Amino acid sequence: MLRKISTNLVLAASLTALAGCGYSPGHRALTGGAIGAGGGAIIGAATGLGPGTGALLGAGAGALTGAATSHNQLNLGN
């Protein structure tokens, strides 16, 4: 059980790190929301919140993170 949760948390963290990808705030918000919804559904299912609740929370967090970041803030090895 602990391994499943930790694997899901690592996956969600890596997806969150990529939530700001894109050049316009709208694009980053859209992709961040989609990535957050997927990660939130996984975490919600693993923790007992339910995949729907997790997806809603993750989508909100991902969209806010994506919209609040700038493509200049990310350094992907460039």
C-alpha cells in the first residue's frame, strides 16, 4: 500500500513540474489542468477521496499553477 501511494506521489510530482509547459498563460492553464486532473484522479483513488474528487482538486491546482507561471521560469536543460 505504501509503495503504491509513494509511486503515485512521485508521478504526480513529476506531472506537476510539467504543468507550466506552454507559451501563453491560457495554454499553460489548460495543460496544467489536464495534467493535474490525471494526477489528482490517481492520488484520489489511492487515498480514498475518490477519483472524481481528486481529479477536480488536481485540475484546479494544475490550472492555477499553469496560469501563474511563465515559460521563462522553467529551465528544462536549455
